[in-house]
Amino acid sequence: MNTLSLPSDTDLAEALVPVAIEAGRAILDVRAGRLEVSHKADSSPVTEADRAAETIILRHLERLAPGVPVVAEEAVEAGRLPSVGREFFLVDPLDGTKEFVKGGDDFTVNIALVRDHVPVMGVVLAPATGTIYGGVHGRGAWTAVGSGGRRPIAVRTPPERIDVVASKSHRTPETDDYIARYAVGDLVSAGSSLKFCLVAEGKADLYPRMGTTMQWDTAAGDAVLRAAGGMVEAVDGGALLYGPSGAEGVTAFRNPWFIAAGKVPILSM
């Protein structure tokens, strides 16, 4: 049974599709004008597009699920970090800002619902291509492009040499060392949460991330991948969990290193 005032997870995912699309349009509108870039304390870029998209998403979440806590990237950066219980939203209004600023297409809008430390619903939109992904625990995952019809997606049985997707802007030596332990066919670089989605729709088999990420970066894509039959594990074993750790402030929502996979065995570090 859902808690607080949430509709069913499936209904919520449906309601959030037009919300993600509205946020995506706002992002593209900002990029079509004069793009001004500032930097956060950690030197990561932020633009008016991040803030405009988040404002839209937060307004709709308050309408759709009043009273349910929302941990959203730009709000957290501004010092607004709510207390969360067993059920809350994670929002990254513009994941892949570096690619966005460069004029690339690998940036996404991400909205996820977490329940009991698990991302049970996620919506991911790539505004530049009009591609959207959705996933609901126990209900499967799907994708669509523009106004085209949806098609279900699922992880694939891997080929003899697996295809690996890795970060375009945050590749680390530890990631390369881990990838080298597999027989690899294609190694593709991609930005943002699209890496989870490529595994979810069977276009890749493995996405290792040995580097810093925050929970709002990963939750929506993680939800899509799990709904598609995949898995995401922390490198020290066990599923990647969501919710505040014992750390202080924003660092309580920092992820450990992780490996996302379809049907590929996850090797221990």
C-alpha cells in the first residue's frame, strides 16, 4: 500500500511524463537564448535551465503528491534539504549539464520515487532528442520518441563480448581497470542517466561507475533499469540503496561506487 497521498506508482509515472516534457521544453528554450553558466562550490556548472526545469517539476509534484518530501538538486544546493521518511522523490532537473553547455545531446530530466530505499518509479527524458523512458517496479519499462508510440524495453541476453557504456565526462582509471576484466565488444561513452537507459533497452550490457555521483543523478535511471530486469549494485556488495546515510548535510545523499548491469555477472572489486 502506498503511504501519504500518492496515487499508484503507475498512475504517478503517467502523470509525470508531461511534467518531464514541460521541463525539457524549458531547458531547450534557455539554450536557444543567451546561455549563462555559473559554477557551484564543487566547480560543477549550473544554468538557468537547471533552475527553470526544477521549478516546473517541484510545482507539479506538490500538486500530484502533496506533502511527500522532494530532494531536488538545485534546492539542496540552495540549502533546502528536507527530512525524508520511507517514501520521497529524487529530482535532477538537468543531468549532464556539462554536455548541455557544450551543445551536446546527452542531458536528461530525471524524476524518481524512492520507497524503503529502492527506486520504484522513474521517468527520464532526453530533451534534445525527444526520447523518454519510464519504469515502474513490477510493471516493466518502456521508451518512446516524440509523439511516437511506446515500446516495452528489457535487458538483453549478452553477446559473447559484452558492450559497455561509460561516463563521457567523468571516466576514471578505476573504471577502466574494472572494464578490462571483461571481454568487451563495443565501449561507448555517454553522458547523464542515459547510460542506465542504454543498458535497460538492451543497447549495452554493463555500466560501471567508479566515481562520485549523487542519488538524484542515478535514481530515475536506476528505476528504469531495474524495471527492465537489470540490477545496480554498490561495489562493496548489495543493491545500491537510496536515502540519507549517517553523513552530514548533502553528503548524506552521495552514492558509493556502483555497477549497473543487465544479465552480465557483476564481478567483485
